[in-house]
Amino acid sequence: MTALVFPAAAATTLAIVGTALRFPVRRVFCMGRNYAWTEAERQPGTQHAFPAFFMKPADAVVPAAGCLAYPRLSADFCPEIELVVALGKDGADIAPQDAHGHVWGYGAGLDLTRRDLQAQAKQQGLPWEAAKAFDASAPVSALLPASAIGHPQAGAIWLKVNGQERQRADLADQLWSVPDLISTLSRAVTLRAGDLLFTGTPAGVAALQPGDVVEGGIDGLQHFSLSIGSR
Ligand code: MN
């Protein structure tokens, strides 16, 4: 047995609908928005560059429930509703037609963003970590196994704040499909069982205030509700 200087942290795990088994999270990859945000981007024949990808630490993943702390260092804290893909099989250079075979299941999640820090980073040409990778910045619903629900390619994805709708699109509106995202990403890094893929957010992102109630979901998958704590 390997002797450690202190106990290794327990793996982050996610609940799975219909079983007491949990999904062990390995890494978190996030894709840029991946939906058309402007009229120009909606024009047929428009070429869309592969979305920027960035990461969050695995322990930023928390259940999408309860009260979420308003993060430090920010006064512009935004939720982005996203389809979360949970991988169940390792692979590099995965062909698009093989990509679904690497998916264990799906959930709905929030890519939480300190938008003011992101704007600063963009302006200064700096990395996005401060904006994207912070404590509890990746709430995710319970997962549904692909063995039970298949691979959803359509279905409303939406976010409400205090009962008012802010974001609504359909999974079918994704500029890059889940197989294309997996395939392209797997050419840059070897993907691993346990990796989560946040697949980008529709238009309508806006800041949260302490006390806000955030509801989100993907029809046919999971819905969730959480509140925002004080600053
Ligand atoms: Mn996002």
C-alpha cells in the first residue's frame, strides 16, 4: 500500500436517478456557449468555430440543490444552464460515430461564472480560471444513465430566476453536437471515464443577486432548484 503524507481527498460523486450507486467525477471540461446568440449566428450556412474549452476542478462539482454561496471577488455572478455529459469509457481520437459509446449518462448543470473577472481576463488576454474555476462553480443535477434514456438530441433547455425565464433553447439548437464535441476534444486530450462535459449555454445569461431562486432543467432529463446565499 502506498503511504500518503495525509489522506487523499474523497472523490467527488454525483447522484444517479433510481439507484444508490454514485457517479465518480474525474475532470470537468466546459465548452463555450455552443448555441447561436445573435441573429447573424442563426443564419443558415453560417460556419461556427469549435467552441473554446476550459476546465473546472472536479471538486467544483456540487449537487444542484439547496443554498449556493455567492462567490468571493465578484459582483457579476452569472448562471449558465448546460447539458452535462458524463463519460463512462476512456478514449482518444474518438470518431464521431463512436462517441455515444463513451457516454455513461446525462444531467443538467450550471456553469457558474464570475463575469466581471472573465471580462477582465479577456481584456488582458489572461486565462479564464479566476472566472470559471472557483468553489462550487459547477452544480449538477442527478444523472440519468444512457442505458435508460438513450442519447437525447432534442428537448427544451431552460433557466428561470425568481420564476422569470431567462434562457430557453432546444438541445437540437446546439451548434456542435455531443458526438462532435467528444470527438474533437478527444483529439486534444485522452478522455477518461468519470469526466464531465459541460456543453455550452443558450443566450440570455444575466447576473444573480443574493436571495435569488434559480430553477433550471432539460425536458426529458432533470429539473433542479436552488437559492443564492448572501454576499
Ligand atoms: Mn458555459
